[in-house]
Amino acid sequence: MSDPAVEAAQRAEQASGWWKSGHSTPWDAGYAVDAAREALRPIRELHRELSVSALDEDAEVEHGMRLVLDNLAPLIYSTEELMER
């Protein structure tokens, strides 16, 4: 069985190379933030896909999807990203 958090942390560690940067800890190198972003990546992709597909639904279904997606957005996007949307 896989653990998405562990897999995301491993991908972030490989991508960041914090141990080569001279930082004393992964946190100092931004590794923790990278890991969190990596864990959210598939959720963000699904959120984008569902946001687009909501437009193809009838008004009632689109409204319900929009309510859910809009409530999830602050949990998966930064404030800056939300302001750009």
C-alpha cells in the first residue's frame, strides 16, 4: 500500500536537492513547503479539471459543483494564486 504523503516528500526531496544547498535542515531550504506543494499537486490538477467540466453541466449541477470547488480552493491554492483566478 502506498502513502501519498511519503511519495510526495520523496519527490520533493529529489527535486529540491536541499542537502546540496548548504542549508542545515530541509525546512531552511524550503523542503517542507516543496513537499506540501507536491502533495497538493494531484488535488490541484483534479480541481482544475472539475472546474472546467462544471461548465458543461446544467445550471443546477454546475452551481453545486461550484460551491464545493470554491470552498476547496483556499485549502489548495495560495492567496496569490486565488487572486489571479
